[in-house]
Amino acid sequence: KQEVTQIPAALSVPEGENLVLNCSFTDSAIYNLQWFRQDPGKGLTSLLLIQSSQREQTSGRLNASLDKSSGRSTLYIAASQPGDSATYLCAVKGNQFYFGTGTSLTVIP
Amino acid sequence: GAVVSQHPSRVICKSGTSVKIECRSLDFQATTMFWYRQFPKKSLMLMATSNEGSKATYEQGVEKDKFLINHASLTLSTLTVTSAHPEDSSFYICSALLLTSVNEQFFGPGTRLTVL
């Protein structure tokens, strides 16, 4: 069974810093990997989707990479802002969606 | 992007009652929808896959008689929690599958269920 792990579980950084969130998965047979943002008590907002054949995707200050062979993905957030504070979830799609445990990010003004 | 709505956003009910949660794809048709459950500070766990016009597929350990799923149209799936108990209190999130070359899931805003 696919297991998805995110490190760190929580992260607190001062505003303006660049940061990296990590996601690892045990089964490399995936169709795609997706990064989501979840605000407290809210649903999921899709940030980036990387197909299994792709290496990275970029959207604004966000860049996600995928190394399928090693079972890893990173989400890079440039010039962090207080509004980036949220929980970030990665999910890999095999025969179903498997979600990671999430990283709770706090950006301090 | 594609939009998925859920109703209600919050519901409080007494033990023993049944609660229905609706999931709608607003601007696309979805033959497949998914229902997830999220415990506090935990990740999402897939409960079942809802297929339009056929029976839902439940994940191991999910009671199909407890969590009734109906996918009666291409834009609506409902989850009914029957004879609710306090341990059913949770955050329920649905998603709808948009069939394109990417086959991306779009998620609803979630429903907070509290059973007293």
C-alpha cells in the first residue's frame, strides 16, 4: 500500500524567507502528484499538479519538483508571506489518491 | 477552474439521527466523485468512490450501511450518515473527477459534522 510522508510536520519562518516542503512516497507507480493548500476548517485548494512524466511545475512563487524514481517531491515557496500560512498536503495518484500527513506552515510577519 | 460545492458547510445533530451531505460539481459533469474523511490534525482518508448510476465502492473498514452514498446525476453525489454517533463527528470532504488528459480531482470546501 502506498504511504505518503511529509516532513516537517510543522514549520515556522519569518516573512520573506524561501522555504522547502518535502513529500516522499513508497510506490513510484503513480500517475501524478498534486500539492494542495488547506486553511483551518476549510477544504483543499489545488496548487500544482505534476504528471508522472514531468519533473517540475511552477506557478507564481511556487515550484514543485518530482523525482519519481526516488519517491520524492518538493514544494518550494519563494519570498514567503503571512498569507501563505496554512497546511500543505501532497497527494499521489495511483489507483486512488493517497494523501500525505501535511506540513503546517506559519509565516511570521 | 472547476468548482465543487458542498452543503451544508456545518451541521450539528443529535445521536441517532441521520444527516445528508450534498456534493455538487457546478460547472462540469462528473461520473466519479469521491468522499473523504479528515480527523483533527490528520490527513484525508478515502471513504468511498461514488459512481453515477451504479453502486459506490467503499474502502476497507468503511461501513456501507452506515455511510450511504447516492450518485443520482452527473453533478450530484450525496453522503448520508445514518444513525449518527459522536464518533462520526469529523470533517467530510468530497471531490469530483474531471475527465481530461490530466484527470484532475477538484475538491469541495468540506462539511463539519458534529454529533452530540
